[in-house]
Amino acid sequence: MSEAFRDHGWVALTALLLVPALGGLPARLAAHRRMRRGVPPGPAWRHSLAEVAMVAGTVPWLVMAFTPQPAAGGVTAVPLRDLAVQLAGDPGTVLAQVTGNLLVFAAFGFAAPVRFRSLRPPLVGVLACAGSLAVEIGQYALDIGRVSSADDVLLNTLGAMAAAGLSRRWWSPASGDRSGVSRPAVRPVAGRQSPTGSTSESPSPQETSSATTAVPITDSTVTSTE
């Protein structure tokens, strides 16, 4: 457990500390720049914080992934093989390994839909899978003593997609609703149709009452039926 925590725990702590510590000033500057361009404060801050979170929450994991290890590297291309071997070992090590792999692209998955309206969990999963493949290929090509595993790609992708779902309430509006505000439907004004097919406006109640004249009824207007 201590070895697994040394490999993953410090990265998680660094990522959690970097986002508020180093991300405050860049996010503030980016938010104020957006507001000067006319962006409302809410979206300006949300997009700026999302950009900082994607970078500050992912870079420490990539540094860990490319840190050389005094061990023999290798490739495990069969999915779930490494995971099955780990499950037979120390539970603490399994927990640290699985949790670490789920968190590698979790910050990206959480913040990407908040920043970009076109990114939803399926597309986030595709991008995370591509990034994880690039990491595994880089580890093998650099020969830094790390095992390039299909299970790592699988867990990295699942972690990013799960994190994207957790940030649903802060997602940017979809392309069809850029403002994020529903607009009331406009009802057509009722009117009467002329013989030529055009529609004219109906007269107002005031106009109708003024155009109607009262006709007094007298005895001379009544016809006897006797």
C-alpha cells in the first residue's frame, strides 16, 4: 500500500492543491478578459475555471506517468489481464492502482463539458481514450520502466466519462440553445381573412362598440299580428 500511495497519492494531492493555489490568478485574469468582451460574469467565470481545472488537474498525472521507474517495462494488450492479476494481490494496492487510473483524465472529463458545449460524455470518452493511448505508446517508446497496459486505457476512459457525468449541472448549453434561457412561444394575432386571401386585424372592442348604434324601439315599429 505504501508503494502504491507513493506512486499515486502524491499526484492526487498535488492535483488537488494546484487547482486552487495556482489556478486562482489565471482564472481571474481570463474571467475579467471575457467580461471586458461582453461575456456575462457567470459564463465568464465558469469557462475560465474549467480551463484551469483541465490543465492543473491533468498535468500532475502525466508527470507521474512519464516518471522513469527502476523496473522492466512491457506491454499488456489483452484487456482485463493486468486487473485480474492485481485483484489477486494486496487490496490496498489494487485500490490505489484502480483509483489512480480512474483519476488520470478525470479533471479533463469533469471540466471539458463545462467549457465546451460540443463535448458530452461519449466524445469526452473518445478524447480520453486517444490521450491514454498516446500516454501508453509514449511510455513504451521511451522505455522508462513502465508497463503499457490496455487496462490503463480502459480505466482512464471510464474515469473521464464518469467525471463528465458528475459535472452535468454546470455543462455549457447545447448548440441549439446558446443562451440557455427558454423563450416563450409567439402566438399569431387573430384576424379575419379577406376575399383576396390576406389577413386583416380584428377590430378592437372599443372600435366595435363605437361603430354600433342603438336603434330605439317605438310603438310604430311593432307590427300587429292580429
